[in-house]
Amino acid sequence: MSQTAARVIEGIKANQIPYDELFSGNEPVILRGLVSDWPIVKAGKDSAEKAMDLLLSGYTGKSAKVYVGDPEDGGRFHYNEDCTALNYHVDTINVEEMFSRIKDGFNQPNPPYLYSPSMVYSEAFEGIQEDNSLRLEHQSIKPDQLVSKIWIGTQSIASAHFDLPSNLACCLVGKRRFTLFPPNQIHNIYPGPFNPTPGGQVITMADLRDPDFETYPRFKEALENSFIADMEPGDVLYYPSMWWHEVEAKNQFNVMVNYWWVTSPFFMADPLHALMLGILALRDRPENVKEAWKEVFNYYLFGPSDIPRGHLPEASHGVLGELDETMARRLRAMLQQSLNR
């Protein structure tokens, strides 16, 4: 089955990131070796223990949520058999304890899988920030909308899911493989339930290690339209907003830092809220009614925003005008009042 290798850009420095090229291409791109000079990358190439020591030298003491998976699940953090719960449990421990457990597993034939997702990098490891961080400088990346997270653990598989922000993912310790799917492949990915989820986002039901095409036949088309990004320590992967991505960490100890940002104003609501409201208000209505509302949504939401207001006096634009913080507050108040009736 053919899959597309993500495009690779070689030989650039952190102050040479081709932002406009990345953003206009709207597909995943590997920036090979972009952060290979970070001390954490160099330490990890020597040994897992040296990487752990460096992280602990800057550790603030913040507790971590650690997913603990059974050996028989092979590091795939997913659902139980009937999707009513997840196939792992969560411990809240400090990072020293997590590292101790990981090192204990180095000499075990079937150690548990440990995975600490999505700690805020600056809050957990402030002491190593100066020499182990990217400084992103582009007019579309606002400092107050930029979040950096760190992901630490043993071998693991974060099943395919999507995120609203755009992403620069820095592979620091251990090798990783990203399998990425364009947003239009949602019809072929077989998303799981909205609740529970491993990290707040729906994930695919299909297992990329051994896809069951009888149960999930359209998943073959998703794979045929996917991109593969194989990353070495020091590589950085850019991928756009809303791209589905499965992330496999391959080594006994793995570290990734990512940078998330959105380009829309901070006062805009989460689009997932609109989806939930749509399920409440529209999904189970008659097909002819849904088709009519699809046209309404295309007119007011997905078409040019100037058309619905273009024939109206400016003083009457109201919610049809450009959205700002004041109007966002009014809309939230209107929705809350309507939903509480």
C-alpha cells in the first residue's frame, strides 16, 4: 500500500524557518535536524539516563499525569473492548518517580508502558528552557496564543486524532513515526466515541499496526492518502491544523516538545462546541430539514462573510459584522440564555 513520505527540508537553522512556505503548502514537512544542537538532544544520543538527568536539572517539581498501560496492549493507549472506558489507568506522580519506573523497566522482559502527555513545558522544566527552546517569530503566531507542551515516556502509540492548533513537533529523544491524514479523510478513519477519549479528542478505532479492513474497509483509502514522517532526534515536524495524526514513539525512553498555536482571535469559541450544539439541534431532524439548514450554514458560515451583510445598512449588521471580543461576549450570553430555557 503506497503512502506518501512527508517532504523534508534539510540544512536550516532555527532562525531560518520558512514559515510562509510551510503555511502555504498545507501539508506535513520535516525540518531535518533543526534542533539537533539542543543539549537535551545531545544528551539523549549518549543515553536515556543522561537525558533524564538533564531534564531533572531543570525540573520544577510539578506533578505529572502518567498513563500506565498493560504490556499486552503494546503501548497503544486506546479504548477497552466495548469503548466504555480506556485501556490504561492514570497515576499522578512526580517526574523522578516516573523516570525511576522507566529505568526499572529497561531490564524487564515485559515492562508496563508509561506515557506522560501534554505537560506545559515551561511549568515543568523551566530550568532548561533557555538552551532547549524554539523562538517562533512570524506575524501569524501571537505569543499569547502559543503553547509549548512536553511528552515523555516509553514506547507508545497515540492513536490518530486531530487538534485545532497548528503544530511544530520537536523530536528530542528517541525515534518517532507520525502517520498523518488530511482532514477530508475523516470519513475513512472511523472515529471512536466522544466520551471517553485519551486526551479530549476522538481517536480512530483502526489499529495501524494491523488494520482490520473487514471491520473498517474505508480505512484502506485513508492509508492510501496518508503521509509518513519518520523522525530522528533533532528533527522537527510541521503539520497544519485539523490534520489527523498517529504518533508512535519507538525507543525505551522518548521525549518530544511541541509548539501549538492558532491564528484566530483568542475570544473565538471552540468549534467543537458548535458541533455538539449541532448534534443537539440538527442531527436527528428530517433529511429535507437538514439539507435546508446545510444551505443556511453554507450561506452564513462557510461562504464569504461579506455576502450576508453586503446588502444591509452597516448599523444593522449585528452578529453579521466582524467578530470582536464584545460581540463574542454577546453571542455567548445569547446562547447561554437560550440553552438555559
